[in-house]
Amino acid sequence: MNKYIKAIVFIAILGFTSCTDDFLTNYPTASQASGGTATEGAILSNLGSCYQVLLFDSYANNNYNSIVLMSDLRSDDIFKGGGDAGDQGQLYRLSQLDATPTELPEGLWTIYYNALARCNNAISACENAVGVDEASLAQYNAEAHFLRAYYVHWLWKFWGNVPYFEEDLVEPYFARQYTADEIYAEIIADVDFALEGDKLPMSVSGADQGRATKAAAMLLKARVVMYQNDESKYAEVLADMNAIYESGEYSLPDFASIWTREGEFGAGSILEANHLPGEYGGKTWADGWTGFGTNLPAFISPNGLSGADQLSGLSVFQGGWGFGPARSELVDIFEDGDERLATSINHFADGTYTARFQNTGYFMGKYAARKGYNEPPGDVDLNYENNLRIFRYAEVLLNAAELIVIHGVAPVGQLTAEVAINEIRDRAGLDPVAPTAELVKLERRREFIGEGMRFWDLVRWGEGSTLTENLPEYSSNRTWEPYKKYLPIPQSEIDKTEGEFKLVQNDGY
């Protein structure tokens, strides 16, 4: 880690990643020396560099790192796919629950430590601010704490026991390795800081789209608390979900409309990573750190596609690399008439695409490659404009239903389990029902296919054993053990540390 941290520098970037030019302002970081006083421009430049990390997780460091794909590969929703088992072999190992310290998606480690250092600098800039309006400074500081919590929560989920630091590291540039429970406490502290008072608005619009909100911080807290199974905070989380619900600032739009260009920052969107290739610059094979596009659509779309999707009837899709094929049994989890099926999963007829490794004929639809969505500059397969929907209003409703039905938390305000689950079902075109634990879990799976939720849900529910399988026809033979909730710490990072800071490998590896 020391080599990486020493190499971190702040670059002059387009300040944030919003959909309008007003919020794309370049504030040079040179106006703030390390630890020195910071003008508002310096703070915004540091904060903009924090937001920029949201654009890194598809090809940064020239690794395929899409956070939704890295999460779903260990689930029971998709296979690895691609050319063969050795095509991106580290991802095949990931999918087989068989990652090793030398074969795993190390890019995620690099990306999120980059993010941690950037957020630390933004927070330091806020602490050393001069001439900044008090309310604006409070919002900037809250955004930086929220982003630090968001990025660290991925390190925590993937690796658990990781180094952590909040100050500039001094030679030899090592940091203490925290336990997973200690990291959880740090994440909660940052989220609570962001939520205190009214530093963040419940929602944003116009030029501020893409910025952190109170609703986003509440949803991050919910994800972290529920993954930790921290019952002491369940009532707080449910109160937060009710506050979002009663604010009236979010709703459930038509499901299919969410995933199109026109559906970006819609009524159900709480936080998105805003991909803007074209005039804003694109990634290239030689430089995966810059640019505003994503390669996830190319990654998950069928190779050599020439036909229409048979479930939706749409012919707007184009071919890609054939990774992440959806398992055919996913079709069977939907009730007749569920409008989410045709949007969540694409099915193409034999002969209209080139079948690749672990082919099922089914592919993930939400982020599928669409015609006209990957215009140059940059290399086209790396630069689709599909925004990553990080937090959606549907998660608010499904969190509330779960907390009430499965965990026995008393309802708060107007948001009951019946209201929550049936708003989800009504939008899907389904009849209302009485919520049960089984249904709540099923609706969660139906709603979030392809969004990187399923594996983490199975782990926190204690249902990881369902991932054990032997499917020779799909070259998938894997065994679940509880220690596999964490990946092995990259051996390359262990080798860099020494003495009291020597990284200790996670149990089981």
C-alpha cells in the first residue's frame, strides 16, 4: 500500500460529474498546500476529485472492476462467461468462491484506497477553510465524510480487516490494519457526521444532480448497519427510511424507464455515478484512469449480437464481450405479468449472437449495451454513457419491509411493511399481498438483479450455503464457507508492509 499512497497526487479535473455545465467547473488544487489554508476553490477541487472516483470502477488501473459485476459474480444470479475460464481468470476464481491472494480483482483495492486518500484531503481542506460561507462549508464537509464512508464500506465488505488512516501518512507510509468491526465503527461515525443537522439536502435537482444527499447517506447507513446485523441501530435505520418516504421527494417511476438515457436522475434516483463521454473525454486502452465513460455495458452484452431481445421485443441493443450471463432460473423467480422481467433480463435467440463460455442465452438487461450510447472520443467499448444507479428509492421501501417483517422493528410513521412491499409490487404490475419474510427477500432479488445486491444479501441473511453448487454443464463447482465473505488480502500489498504494520492475511487463505 505504501507505494500507492506515495503516488497519490491531485489533478485538475472537471469539478464534479453532473449533467450540466454549471457544475463542471475546474478549481485548481494548487491554491492549497498540504495542510495549509484552503479557499473555496481548493475545497471544491478536492471534493471534485472524490466524486471522480465514482467513475473509476469500470476500467481504472486497466482492470475490469465494475462494482456491481464484482459483487454479483459471487452470487447465484450470474456466471462469469467471457471467452473461457481463463479469460479474466481472476474473475472466474471470484465466481467460484476460490480467489487467492495472487488471483483476485486487486483493482478494487487500488481504487478505494485512492478514494480514501482523496476524501481525507477534502476533509482536511474543509478543516482549514478560509473565507467560505458557513452553510456551504458544512455541506462540503458532510459530502466528503459521506464519500469516505461510501468508499471505505466497499473495502470493508470485500476485505473486512483492512488498513485505515485519516491523516497524511509519513514514511514508511504504512497504516494500521483495523479489524472489520473497527472499520464498521469508522464508517458509522462518518455517516452520522454527514447526517447530523441539515448539512445535506434530502434531494437535489438541476446542476446539483450527482451530489450526495441526506437520503443517500441514510441509505448508506442502512446498507452498512443491515450488513453488520447491528440490531441496536435497526430502529434508527427504519426511522430514516420513513423520513425519506414522508419527505415526498422520491417515487417509483416506470421500471423500464429508469435505465435509459432519459431516465437518468429520475424520480426514483437517490444517487448516480454520472458517465459523460463524448465532449467530456473518454477512457482509452492506454489510460483507464481518466474519462467519463463505463465499459460495463460492453462487458455484459452478448458477443456478435444481431437480433432483438425476445423478452422485451426491443432491437435497441448491440453486442459486447459476453461476460456475466444471467442464470436461466432467474426467469422463474418472477410472477406472471411482472414488468421487471423484460427489463432486468435479455434473452436472445440462438444464432443471433456468438455463444461463449457458460452461455445460458440470458443476459443482464439494465446496463445492456445500447445503440448510440458509446460515441467517441475514447475507445468505444470503454465509454458507454450508462449512469450507474447507486441508490434507488426502491431500496428505501424494501429496507423498511425487511426491518419490520424479518427483524421485528416496530413501524414508524406512515411507512408500514404492507405499504412498502405493495408499492413495489404495484409498480411491477402485480396484485397486493400480505408481506412475509420469504416474499420480502424474493421481491428484493427481483428488484435488484444486476445491481450488485444479491451476494451481500445472502451473506447477511446467513444463507451463503445456497451458493454451494456442482454444475458441470456450466463449469461451476463451488463450496461456500463463512470465511469466504471476505476476499484474501492481495499478496502484493502484504509484501509491501513490514514490522508493526505487516498486513495479516484474512482467515482461511
